[in-house]
Amino acid sequence: MFNAFERMMALRYLRARRKEGFVSVIAGFSLAGIALGVATLIIVMAVMNGFRQDLMGRILGFNGHLYVYGATDTLSDYDALAGQVHEVNGVVTVMPTIEGQVMVSAGNESRGAMVRGVPAEGLMDRPMIARNVISGSIADLTGRDAAMIGSRLAERLGLRLGDGITLISPKGKVTAFGSVPRIKTYSIVAIYEVGMYEFDSNFVFLPLEAAQIYFQMPNAVSYLDVVVNDPDNVRTVTGDLAIAPLNQGVRLRDWRQTNSTFFNALQVERNVMFLILTLIIVVAAFNIISGLIMLVKDKGRDIAILRTMGATRGAVMRVFFLAGASVGITGTTVGLFLGVLFCWNIESIRQFLQALTGTELFSPEIYFLSQMPAEMDPTEVISVALMSLGLSLAATLYPSWRAARTDPVEALRYE
């Protein structure tokens, strides 16, 4: 498409000479802008994807995919109902669960927490929890006095395996002297760390029997926690449950409904970030336009001489198109390389910058996760590269056309 002469002329025009230094500086800034824009866009999109997938994996691994509630605040005859739910196609596990808010206290420290009463065998079927027990064993979560807490909660309250943790519930017994809060101390038999700050710092697990006694719910639970084989297809299971002949009126709620606000906010933020960062590439493309227009104006005499020597308008247009395209292609390639390299080593880079500055750059209290996630989508990376190339090539069309339309007679007359 481009002959040797056209490639030589395009490369020559991109080289800096004393009188043409400013044009080459603009070309350099354009290249740097495109590289920065492509790299930043790839990194931000990868981090957003990684953040969403990691967060979703931890949320769905820690919680169920579908919740079955009773017609009232409690669900009685839950064993029979759990058997019926388990027979529905797509259901993997069903775990009776009691949930309630309490105040936890140890030593001189107190804070709010959420208590979940579950069977120990149910927790063992949750890989996200079972594989992340850092002290003790889930098998010991039995009886009426055992508890399992998260590592962040243990750290904040200064607790270790075997220590006691006191639970205080405001919904206590009603006596002649008023309502008396329920207070009971449990022994810590296991400590888990799933890597999400909210879960590691706010949840206390009790055996189902102990939770029924503490929350005064004999032979009842709060809801059934259901895990399905395909979380993305949970609505199909919900539909099958809605038409199943269950033994009592129930209410169904899946993970999409429970976390809809959160994940919708993530998606909106991701789209806005994409649009904002795309402007970096657009600005760099405008720099290509301005640089080429200045180059065409500066090379008016050269263009006229080339035309008088037999160069066609198409040849002149291809020379300047190749000059501008070289900036866009090089910038896109450099940005692609930098972005991918950064994503592959993002956690190491974070650790290095954190050690260098002495500050916590990715606080789990704010971002929920303990590590910087990055998940590159090949289709997305290719789309960013193609968009950058498209904008860069489009930016060269007008200056190249203007160079080809230069009248050699007029250009030589005013030189």
C-alpha cells in the first residue's frame, strides 16, 4: 500500500530538525498522550472488572444465591421445606439459617455485629468459608457455647482461639421491671478470613441449636439459604420454586435483588470512567491533527516540489497519512504494552508504592478487599486498542487531504 519512497518521506518529516522541532514536540506529546490514554483505560477497566468479579465471588461464596423466607418473620417446619426446595432442578445445597443483630463485647471493646446460626456441615459445604479458616476448625462449631468469628473482628477485640466473646441482644425477656437484654458468652472455636473486610469484621457464626436458644426461636429459622449451580441463572430456579407446591406460603429473594443497588452503582461507575478516560485518547488525537496541520503548513514548499517532480496527490496524501498514523500506531502499541504489564504486576506495584510512601494505598475498610484485583478482558483490551487506532487514523485524514490539495504554483509563489 505504501512504497519505500512514501515511508522514507513520512519518517523524515517526523524527525526533529532545528526549524521543525516544535512540530516534532507536538508529535511526541501526541504519542505520549495516546500511550497514556490506552494504558490508563486498560488498567482502570481491568481493575473495575477485577473488583466486580472478586467482590461478586466473595459475596456469593459467603452468602447464598437465593433466600426462602416464610410468610412471617420466622420459618417453621423448615426441614420439610428444605427437602422440597432441594428437589428443584438446579439447587445444590439448602442451609437453614437464623440471623440477627447483636452487640459483641470482649474486654473493654464493644461493637455491633451480625450473628448467623447455621449447621456446621452447612458451612463445610461453602468453600469460601471452609477453605479460609485460619485458626481452629468448623467441625468444633457445635453445642450451645461455641462461636466462630472473622479475623478483623478478632483483631479489633483482641481475641484469640479459646477466648470468650459476649453477645448482647436488645430483644430480651420482658419482665415486671421492663425488657432485659439477652447476654451470653460463647467460646471461640474457629477464626476465618475470607478477604472481604465487611464479612471478616461483622459476622459471628453460632451453631444452629445455640442460635435458636439465644434468639428464642425453637423449631424455627429466619430463612433458608439456597446455593444453585449457576448463580447467573438463579432467576430460572426462582421461577421453578415459585410454581413448586411448597407446603406453606413463602417469599423468594435472589442475590441480584439483594445486591442490585451495589452492582448497578459499580456498572454506572465503570461506564462513566470509560467515557472520561476515552477523552484522553480523543485529546491526543486532536494533537495529531494540530501537529500534522502545522507540518503541512511548514512543508508547503516541499509538497510543491514533490508535485512538480511527478508525485501524485494520492502519494502526498499517503505520506502525511503515514506520518500521522505512525504516531497513533506507536502510541497505541506502547500503551497496550504498558497497560498489560501494569495489570500483570499491579499488586506488586501497590506493595512497592505503599512501602515507598509509608501509606496504605488500598485500605480494606474503604474498598472491602484486602488485595488490588485486576482482571483483563481480552475482548475489552482489543476494543480499546481498535478504538485508539481508529481515532488516530481518523485524525490524520483531514491534514493529509489538505496536504494533497496544496497547489504547487501558489505554494512556490509565496515562498
